[in-house]
Amino acid sequence: MAQHRPEDNTTLDQVIKMADRLTPEEQEQLVEQIKLKWLRRAMDEADESLAQGRSVSLEELDKHIDSAKRKIIEERQK
């Protein structure tokens, strides 16, 4: 994944302002896309664990999803 220079990064405030300009339907689509991104990250982490010979319970998968959510939020706040 390409790394952006700090001055090229969009801030969380900018993203929120852009989201506020969306129609309610578009906002709902945005939320669903974010949820899918979280799920994909969690699934990638689970796949990696399985590839390393570790089994993953549903509880662990839920933790991965929560962790992925936090990581995305933290990355966007930088």
C-alpha cells in the first residue's frame, strides 16, 4: 500500500465534513463500506493466523474486527 506524505493526508475532520455533504443514502453506503473494510481486515488477520497454524474462534474473530476498527480510526486521526 502506498504511503502518503503527511501533507497529503486527509484529516478526520475533512472526511467528516465531506460525509456531511452526502445524501442520507450515500452516508448509509459509506457506513456499509467502512464496515466491509473492517470485516475484510479482520478476515485477513484471521486468514494469517490460520496460515500460521493457529485456529481462530468466533470470539477471536470479533476481537480482530474490533481491533481493525480501532486501527482504522487511529490511522485516520494521525
